[in-house]
Amino acid sequence: MDRFIIEGNRELSGTISVSGAKNAILPVMAACLLAPGKSVLRNVPNLIDLKTMSHLLRVLGARVEYENGMMSIDSRDVCFFEAPYELVSKMRASIYVLGPLLARLGEARVSFPGGCAIGTRPVDLHLKAMEALGADITIEHGYIHARAEKLTGAPIHFEKSSVGATINAIMAAVLASGTTQIFNAAMEPEVDSTVEMLNKMGARIQGCGSTTLTIEGVEQLFPVEMEMISDRIEAGTFLIAGALSTKPVTVENCLPGHLDALLEKLRAAGCELEVAERSITVIPPEVIKPVNILTLPYPGFPTDLQAQFTVLMSLAEGVSFIEDTIFPDRFMHVAELNRLQADIRMERNVATVKGVKQLSGAEVMATDLRASAALVLAGLVAKGSTIVSRIYHIDRGYDRIEEKLNAIGARITRENA
Ligand code: UD1
């Protein structure tokens, strides 16, 4: 199992580039099931989660090829409708095939995703949306079995904002007969980019970027080519790395409009920011000011940057409060950060972070994707060396993170232990 050895206290400076957004690519890959033929996605990074989704699409009968950031998905021969446990248990986003399979084949059997390191993650909203469109759902032997001869457009009211359920509902509704309206739809950029792709394929979805979407079902969708948006969470992780440094760091190939909530908090922490069309330069403060964080659905502060921002706050001059309202149990990184001599106390879903002068290198364990990114950031600024084990988590969502950070001054070695 690979681990990172990070030499701490090094100065980062220069330009670092952001890859395509994993969380935008995963649903778009599933959406390719809806348009028989070969679709092509560009700006696709080399990530374990995308390999897992490719594997799943192949199991369903698609041909998937990947080379040099370009992925082609030929879904002409898709005829199987089961997403097996061994793939769904590796990656919860496998649930994204539920809507498309139902819409295209009239049947889907998807293993019930279990819990994961960031807490219980139910799929009830996905299932309610499918039922609203007329699917008959049963749960048997750990599998969700959904059937519908033909889905029918209907109103769908989400009681809670969910990225995954919104996207699944859209993908099921695009080929349904009649009109579907989705209320309280999630507004994350990953929803918008899926809508853009589907509309390019011939779907009729209106209301993009708002909480109410109207979908007029169409008979057929057609394969397309599309450039994937850049990853706002990877960009945010690098901006926080810059904020922790002593020299300016420029994050390029990013979409600043997707990062407003983070930029506001970085400014409040004392960072100076130079925002251009496709890049942001962060000039770190001499003294990091404490800032409170409340994670919320987009355009609020993303839960996927909570762990990384906690690292920044662990070095602030004062106390900050960090609350996760999306995944209340997503604080596995706290115990590991405290091993690096951070001073963080947990009470329910609120972390009280008392800034310390310096973190101190130690052996820590990555528990989930974003927590691992946080531990890498902490290792970069800690005194001495930090060993982060179980970094397969980080490879799920960051393409060559050590190479990218080393190019701006970090010293991170990947070791097979
Ligand atoms: C996506 C992202 C994940 C991010 C999360 C929130 C992908 C592949 N993953 O996950 O990185 O952290 O959005 O921005 O894009 N919920 C229910 N019932 C459901 C579905 C969700 O109660 O059926 C709850 C969840 O437990 C959570 C909240 O709704 O409290 C939001 O979750 P959701 O937006 O669905 O997250 P994902 O789409 O799984």
C-alpha cells in the first residue's frame, strides 16, 4: 500500500494547474448510457474513481477507452443492468447508473451502497425520485431493483438538497414521457455541467443554475463530445496550500466563479487574492486570522473543503468554529491533525480549532479522500517529516498530487510500504 513521506516546512511558490472535475465527470460518464453511440470527454484526469466508473460501464456492456486526458464511451451495446456490489462498495457514485439504466433499459439492479468513512449516506432521495417517475422499486438481497416499462414525467420535490439525487432524477427524466419538474434541485456546478451535456445530447432541460428544473422528455438522445469543467475542490485545496505558504501561489486552469465561498473565507483569513478569468493567485498573510465555517449546499462553503480549511485554521492566531451541516460525521481528520499537534476539540458536528504556532510531523492515516488532502497540506507545513499512509484515498480524486505540489516546492515522496 502506497504512502507519502512529506518533508515539512518548505516554501511553496509558483504556478500549479487544476485537472478536470471528478465529480462532474462521474455523472456525465453515466449519462453516456442514455445516448447509444460513442461520446467523447476531454480534460479527464487519471483517477481511481474514474477507472471504477469505467469498469462499471464496461460491465454494463459499454466500451470505454482512455488516453491522454481523453475518454471515449461507446454505449451502443449496453444491455446489462446490474451494478455489482464489488464496484458500488468501492465507489458510492456508482448509484449514478440507476437513472440512466431505468430510462434506457427499463430495469436496473444496483447494489445498495453502504456507509462510508464520512458517515451514513442514504440514497432514499434517489429512490423517491425514481418512484415519482413511475418506477417500481424493491430492495432485495442488498440490491435496489428498479423497474419501469416507460418512465413518466412528474413533479419531484426534494426535501433536502442532494447533488446525486438531483442528477439521477434528471438522467431518469430526460427520456420519460411528458414533463418533469424538480423542486429544491441542487445547484452545484456539477449539476449544471451534466445538464449542459444532456442538452447537447438533445435533452430539453430548463432552469439550469436554479433550484427548479423543468425537463421535457424526448424520444432519443445522441452521442456528443464535451470538455469537462475544472475541479473546484482540487483548485480550493491548492489555494489553501498557497494560503499556508509564505510566498504567492497561482492556481491556474480553474473557474474562479465556482469558488466564491472559499475566496471570501480566504480573504477573511487575511489572504490577498488576485483573481483572473482562469486563474487565482493567493498571497498568504503573515498572520492567519481565525474564520468560522459552516458547510452548506452550493453556493455555500463546500463540505469537500472543510478538512483542508481546518488545517489552515489550526495555524490561525485565535479560535475558529467549523461546522459541517452536510456530513456531520465528516471529522475523521481531526484526530489525525491532533497527532500533528493541532489543538482541535469536537462537540457533535462542530470543531473548535484553537490555532497553534506550528504543527509537528508524525505518522498519520488517511481516512477518506478529502481528509487525506488535508493531511498532505498539514504535512507540508509541519516541522519535520510526516508520513501519510493509506493514500489510495487521495488517488481516488487527485491526479498526481505529489508531482503537482513538488513542482511548486514541496518535497513529497511516494513509497510502497
Ligand atoms: C456529492 C459529492 C461529494 C460531496 C457531496 C456534497 C460526488 C460524486 N460526490 O456527493 O463529494 O461531498 O456531493 O456536496 O459528486 N442525502 C440523503 N438522501 C439521499 C442522498 C443524500 O439524505 O438519498 C443527504 C446526504 O447524507 C447529505 C446530503 O443529503 O447529508 C447531501 O448529499 P449529496 O449532495 O447527495 O451528496 P452526494 O451526491 O452523495
